Amino acid sequence: MSSNKKYWKSVEELDENSSIVEALRNNEFVEEIPTDEFLGNAGALASSSTSRRDFLKYVGFSTAAVTLAACEGPVHKSIPYVLQPEQIIPGVADYYATTVFDGFDFANLLVKTREGRPIKIDNNTISGAKFSANARIHASILSLYDSMRLKEPKLEGKNATWSAVDLKIKSSIAEANAKGGQIVLLTNTLASPSTEKLIAEFIAKNPNAKHVVYDAVSSSSALDAFETVYGERALVNYDFSKASLIVSVGADFLGDWQGGGYDSAYAQGRIPRNGKMSRHFQLEANMTLSGAAADKRLPMSTANQKQALVHIYNIVTGSSVAVNLDSQFKAEVTKAAQQLKAAGSKGVLVSGIQDKNAQLLVLAINQVLASEAFTTSETRQIRKGSDAKVAQLINDMKAGSVHTLLMSGVNPVYTLADSESFVAGLKKVQTSVAFSLKEDETALLSTVAAPVPHYLEAWNDVSITKGTYGLTQPTIRPIFDTKQFQDVLLSLTGASGTFYDYIKANASGIIAGSSWNKVLHDGIFVGSSTALSAGSVDYSAAANAVSQSKALGDFELVLYTKTGMGDGQQANNPWLQEFPDPITRVSWDNYLTVSNADAKSLNMTNEIVANGGLNGSYATITTADGVKLENVPVIVQPGQAVGTIGLALGYGRKAALKEEMIVGLNAYSLYKGFNDIQSVKLAKASGEHEFACVQGQKTLMGRGDIIKETSLEIFNTKDAEFWNEQPKVSLDHNEVAATSVDLWDSFDRSTGHHFNLSIDLNACTGCGACVIACHAENNVPVVGKDEVRRSRDMHWLRIDRYYSSESTFAGDNERKENIAGLSSSLSTFNEMEKAGDNPQVSFQPVMCQHCNHAPCETVCPVAATSHGRQGQNQMAYNRCVGTRYCANNCPYKVRRFNWFLYNKNSEFDYHMNDDLGRMVLNPDVNVRSRGVMEKCSMCIQMTQATILKAKNEGRSVVDGEFQTACSNACSSGAMIFGDVNDKESQVTKLAADDRMYHLLEHVGTKPNVIYHVKVRNT
């Protein structure tokens, strides 16, 4: 029986004679579509030959409307399509190939856009595209939507128009030419053939002009050495896939050394094939990604590294230069040098020592080896800075010789160690112009602050390596009132047209045999380059100079760039701030890394407090010339060389940052003479620092069979049952394989698709690109430092880092097996929680394991989590009531409880708190409200899109087409995703490999994520 009750929305509805209520009821759209706000006034439209309908057809309004009127800020009102443009299909992503270089990071990319919004960075895998995105480039998509960007030009600190700015610059240049004053273009390394040509034309027109290249993190010593030997200012582009023996002396080539991007080639040689894999020796002070991956790591100061380099030079070249190498290292360094010499052309040596003579020895050693990994034909063009020219510029500025200073892509007020001298010189410059994304420290002190577009809004060309050419194309119209530095230069030279026209004309002489449209489509063009011939150099003199090196003093400070923050360009990016450092697992901070021995002598400590957070001591650093950095937090770092301390650059910025992102201390103030090694005194300070460290949270420690590893010798000589032991359980008092016993009834998984994710521990370098890619694809929220301290980070994917207690993990196993009795067990395991002084390191990405027999599914009282037929453990957020039973029952600790509403919440003022920042959100993944469990979905939206695409095209899905955000981002090949029901797929073959194992297999959860035993070539 139906109800006759009457319901109403307001009291006014009870008045049946109300005309207002009747009008509202009949008027579905109360507000008219605000087309005039975007299309101008009626008079202007009436005088135009283009009708409003034709205009809308041409442009194709998107719901965000920012692609039309982006410079007017966030738009709340939606405008529907009048006629939908053919090239935009709502719900279907468009991809644009592009090549990026921001002065520090570079990559060949595909940019995913949805209805006019770039929302994700993917790697371009086309032939010739060699460089993949690191964590910072994946996060740069969020920096596009940074609300703290400079939105319009400023003249003398006040908002201005571009015409006023252009007039100011032109008049200043004319005055400089008339008075004979210097005109200086101070830029980062450009690596752009068209921009460099344009600058040359500008200088030709203005004889008083010169171009100074400045890299915030210098590679000038290596550049100087290469230029001395080969006559060209460039860097060697090493190919580690061709090396069977790698010796690194202070070079973190899996990090940011000389630009990074070496992990893909390196990983190819690290996976044991046919019983062989490369061997890697690492000599370093700080614990780095390269040191973590090495087969043999020697922690030593830079002074000892220099002596070791000369010792290696002696053995490889047969020289006899006197060395003073510490006796504790001599045997191992000799062993490495002898193996390097024996490897011949299959060996390679690299070094990060900031000393021209040391870099000359690197070139000499590789020449004698005739190393295949060392090539001079495809040199890197991504570092061109000259320390000497920057120092000369500062002197000229202070002398009043520089009249007009045009700066692009640099922030010397922040990044120069002697920034006070630069600021003093800047005050004597008549007109200073800072072309910048942000009103940063330098822009604030400049005459003109000129906003430039983000690389995703701009045209450019890039030559990362000699012989290659890539195009950068805009994927969205400029959001703010910006102008490219190159377009301003064009107007200053009197040229007509835009920089796009200039690039296109210039490209015709570079891309011979191809076409503009093809290069634009591919994003990359590969030409040819010839090897350089070495000149005559006195290497013996260089070796003698290096051998004179001595210890610096009390402590040796080693400055470095963190995997997340880099040189600090993206300090306002919350994804990068919350990204845990792969080694220390600390986010939202930079800090001193101190060895355990030095920490004990200075009474510095780290301890986990009651709420699970990590606290640490403070320290004061004083350089030899009196520069002091106070209250620097301390992390006791296993593997740090005794007598050395590490500190990351890129932190401590204050200008153009949200308050939450103003963290850390500016280590550039200690970067004197562009030398990353400084002599300092270290003293403990009062107080205690609160870290946001995730290493002690959600731990699997003590569970056994988490990290499985073996040596190459055992791998080659023993059966898999020995080095990849399968767990046993008791059934009816008999020992049987754990995989043969089930607590749940199985279902048929042989039909349709069934997804597995394979993770090779040998190939994983811990770089974290997958973590940021997961953030972008799945709308993972940022929670801030306080919440991370409370174990409430929302990362769907974490990379666990494990240290050995002994010098090796094998030593740990031996010690564990010798435990006798309960008391011995308790004391031994307690001691084994402490890392060794020089531990081995293993990285292990962990996400939801998508168990076929998932313990979370059986305890959920509302069936919010369930298992799909394709192998994914699914979450129905609308059903979840937040009991957290599933998290308690998960042995992998991969579920996250949504404690707060992180979207549109002023308490969490990150990108989801403003309209502009939310433009990065993926519309295929909902933004979760508070009070629900969330976790890795194995990117179900991506797998379903792939299935539907193949279905629409009437074909089967081919192997490699299925991807997740993490597998797509993994440049080392550690993560492979696919369908195990496709018997020819790569993941099926990996699942049958002898090295394959499941995490905590004895629990019986039958995961769909598989791991591969780590093999060390010791």
C-alpha cells in the first residue's frame, strides 16, 4: 500500500498560491550559462564575423574552463559543450609526448590529460627515449597547479603589465649600450639548441652582452676535466649495462650524480642471467642509493677516497705515484683495482669527487681500460655551468660594471653560499630581471619579477645528449599571465613571430630525414654523433696533485641532494615534502647524518617515543671561515663514514612557499666555492627535534622470510630449494609445504584475466618514482608532518628499507640460527634490531598483496572489501564504516585509515585545499571522505580501461599493455605487471622462475604480488 504522506523541502512550499515557488519549480537552471564572462560583451561579439556558436565549436569548452580563461583564476561555473569537438572525448585520456629539462632533472615523457587538464606523468617508451622520470618529475605535474606561482609581472614589487615590463627592459638595454655597461644573461644550463642560438643572436646585436651559465649544484670539476681532455664542455654519458665490473668513488650514480638517470642501464646487469651479473664496488662517505645497491661498500672520507683513486690509477695504468691510503681500506681497494684491470673493456670507474685532477684520473683509467661503458660520442649536455664565470660575475656586479642583469631558471640569492655578496652586487645593478615560476628569494630583490610558464605550458627544444633532439610542447594553455624568457628575447632582438615559430624553423636543420610532425608526435629524434678524440694531458701530474690530499679537520661535511627534494626548485610541492627519503625514511626535513661512533662520542641520540614518532638531538655546525648553522637535527646513520657528516641541499626556503612547506635549513650557505666537501666543527646543541620518520611504522620486522637473498656463488651451485626455501607447516602432525594447505575454499581463477605484479629485489634501487606515480594516479592525500609522526601517512605504496645487523644479511641468518633457548632468543633479536656500522641494505616495495585468500575480507562486518575474479582485492568505500578490523588482520600492514577529510579542509592546506590544486585529481578515482579504509587497488581503473579499449578495437590485450601506476613508473624494470592467465606473458614466466617467492607465504594468503630473491655478487 503506497503512502499518501506529503513531503516538502521548505515551509514556503506549503503555500500553494506562491508564485515564487512555482517559478523555481519550473526553472531547472536558475542561473544562465555565464558565456558572456568568457566571450566578452555583446557589442564586441556583434561586430565579429565569428558567431558565438562557431567560437564554441572551435574552442570546445571543457567543464573546468581553465583551458580558455586560465589567467582569470579558478572557475566554479561550468560551461557545457555546444558541439563536442572531435578530438576530445569525455572520459578518454589524451597523451602528449614531450621532453623536459628544468636545469636539474630531465626525462622523455608522455603527459596524460583529461578534458584539457594534465593530470599525470608517464615515461615515453618509444625507441630512442632513454631517460625516464624520477620522483621529482612525476611530482612536477602538481607544481603546475601551485597556487603560490607568480601570476603576473611585477615592477618594483608592484603588479604591472607585460608591455610595461618590455618597455623597462628595452630601455635598460639601450641605456647599457649607450653607457658601455655590461648586459648579462645569467641562466641555468639550457640544453636547448634554439635558445642557445637565440642568445647568440642577442649577444651579436648587443656587443656588451654575455651569457653566464650557473648550476645551483655544480659539476664544474668534471666539466673542466672533460673539456681539458676532449675540448668540449660536457659530461660522459656512461652505459652501465655494458659493464661487468663497476667501481664508484664517491659517485651516487643511482641518485643525482651528474643528473642521474643511470638506474635503467645499471639494473640490466644486476639481474642474474645465465649465472652472471655485474659486480659493484662503492667507496663513499654518506650512505647513498648506489652504496645501498653495491655488492661491496667501503665507508671512507673524501680524503681517503682521493688516495684510493690514486691507488686504483697506479694498479690499472702501472704507475707508481705515492699514496697514503688508510691501512684498513688498502686490501679491499687493491682487490677492486685488480678486478677492474682484469675486467678490461667490461670495467668502468666513476667518481663524484669535486676536484679537476681527480676527474682527470677517472678519464685516464677508463681510457686505459678501453671501457665500453665510457663513451664520448653521446655526451650529456645537461650541465654547462662554470664556477669561475659565476664568481667573476659577482665581482663585476659588486664593482658596478653590470648595468642590466637578465636571470632565468636560477635563484642565486637562495642557492649561492655567498649570497650576501650577490645581493650587494644586485643593489648596484641598474635593472635586474628575474624570469621565474615563483616570486622566489631572487625575484623579490629584482627590479622586475617576470612570471614564466611551467614546462607543461610552454614550447621548447632539448638536447639532453649529443645527437638527440626532443621537443617540449604545451599540454594546457597558460594558467596565469606568463611569458617565456625566449619570447622576451625574441622581442629584444626585434624578431617577429613566436618562440614556437623560431623552434620550428631552427629544427629543420637538426631533424634531417624526419619531419616536424613526427618529432612532435614522438617527442624525440635520434640523430648521430661522433666520438671525440682525447688530447695530450699530463695525468701523472694530476695523480701527484690528488695524492697530496689530507684530512680536512675535525669533521668532513658532505653536502648532497635528496632523492625527493633535489636542488629545492619544488620545495612547495607537498608530494615531495611527504616523500620518505629512501635511506633514512624521514620526510618533511633535512638533517645531519652522523655515524654511530661519532654520535656516541658527542652524546647524540635518536629514540622512538611513546606515540611512535622518532626524536633526535640537535647539533651546531661551524665552518672553517666561521659560517654557523645552528639547531640542525641529527639522524644517526648506519654506514656513515666515521669522521664525516652528511647534509642535504634544497631545504630552508621561505619565499613563495605555504607555511607548511617552510621546513629544514638552507645547506647552500655551507656550499662554499661550489665544493660539496667542507671542513667543519660539530657540537651538540640543546633540545630535541621531532622527525616524521616512517621506518618504525607498519613494520614486518621479525616475521621471517621477508627479504630473501643469496650470493651469486650459491645461486649458481645450489638448488633453488636451498637458497629459496619454501615454508613448511604442520598438517596432522606431518610437515608439508605451506602452499598445499588452505584455510579457505579456492575458486577457479583460470578463466578471464588474472593479474600479478612481479617485483625483482635485484632491480629495485629504492628511487621512489613508483610512490609519487601512485600518488598522482590514485589521488592519495598528503597529511602533513604531525600526522606522519602518528603513523597516519596515506601512502598506498611504501618502500621498506632493511639494514643487516652484521656486515651482511647472511651473517644475520647465521647468528639467528645459533640462538639457543628463550632468553638467548630475546637478547639476540633485541641486539639484531640495531644496524651494523656498515650494513648491507635491501629495498622492498610493499603494497596491498591482493591475496586470493585475503584475511581482510573474512573479518569485514559490512563486506566493504571483497575479491574480484581478476585477482584484485577491491574496496567499496560507500560500504566501509571504518571498523579497521581489516587493517588489524592484514599481515602486510598496507591498509590506511582515513582519519580526516583531507579534501577542502583548511587544517590540511596542501593541494586538495584549493581549486587550482584539485585540478590534478584523476577523475577515474574518487576522492575518499573521512572514516574509510583505503589501500592499493592494483590500479583497477587502468586495467579496466585497457580491457575496454581492446574490446572496442575487437582484439585481445597484448602482453605489456596492462600496467599499474607503479609498474609504469619503474624505470629499472623491477616491477612487471600482467595477466598470469596469458601463458606467454612476461609475468607468467616470472611467476614460474626459481627466484620467485611470496611475502609471508607460510600465512597462506596466496598473494598476487610476487617477489624475486635478491642475489649479491660478493
